[in-house]
Amino acid sequence: MAAWNVGVTMEDCFVDLYWLPVGAGTHFQRASLIAYGALLAAVTRRPRAGFVHAALKLRLDGRPYTLELMPIPARQETAPFLTGPVGWRPAGRLRLFRYQLLCREGAVLPDEGWVVGSPLRLTSDCATADRVLDCARRVPPFTWGRRAKGTGEMWTSDSAVSWLLSVAGIDAAAIAVPAGMQAPGWRAGLELALRPARPDGNDVRGQARQ
């Protein structure tokens, strides 16, 4: 289904996608990514592009939620939907090398002030919004920054979001990244979401391991 630009509304149900700059609010990480982007553009002989990652805001039965993959802080009251390793699976034993998919009840994303462009309204259907929230607990915990088996890109937060939207019935392949930007890993999530269910009826798309 096609997505369109919207402002803030108070509908009972919706799913909105936000494109946020990678490293928003952290000057060192942003500077590192600028340097990496310049090197990648020189090697591939393509125009330089910035990096964004996807985050979701939902409203279900009038209650707002945010969904985003992020590092795990030292102290956190909200239990994550899932966690996974960063860079190298054995290193995931340490909190510093783990990421989390966090669902918060609330209307504001931590880095929402840095959003690139306008949010995209993906659906106003309550059943679809409910599926997104339900499928979020089944996002595959691949190693962040490593290529997921059977896909052509490394696994990132964008992979998790594109997988989640696709499995929930939203046409994530039709979503365009903002002009001049790139979302590393987006295609990996789309590819993984196409994997068929097993003959016993269990959905292997949510049980992948690297």
C-alpha cells in the first residue's frame, strides 16, 4: 500500500514511520558516519548520501506507542520486546554489545526532533496496527552489522522495521527513503519477510538465527 505525508492527528489507530538521522544528537557518531559516507561514495563512485534509520509511532485504541531499535542503557525500567548482539554474536554477552527493540507507551520518539522530512502514514486500520504491535515480539534477533543468512545486506534497525511492516501486511517495499539518504539493511528485512512458513504451520521468518 502507498504511504503519504501527514501531520499530527488524533485518530484511534494508525502507524507512522519516521526517518531519523543515524547518530542524531551525538556529534562524534555523526562525524564518523559523515567520514564513512564520504569513503563509501569514493569507493562506489556514487554521490555521497546521509544515513537514516526507521522508527515507528503507533496509536491503537486511542493509546500511543513508539517502537524503535536502540542500544541498551545501563538502567531502564521498560522491558524490551527483544534483544540481540552487535557486531559479533559472542560479544553480545556484554550489555555494551547488545541492541534492543523497545516499545514505549507514549507519543514522542527520543530523537523525533531530528526527523528527516515528514512522517509517513502507513495505515489507519486498527487491525493492521494491532498486527504491527503483535509481530514486533517476533522480529528476528540477527547480529546487528552482520549479513543475515539468505539476504544481501547487513542486519540493522532498518532491516527489523522493514521485516516487521512486511510481515504485518504493509507494503514496505513501496516505502521510499528520503532523497539524498540511505537506509542500510532495509532490503535485508524485505528479503527475509518473503521466506515461506514451514509445513508444520510455524512461521520461520521470526525464528532466524545467524
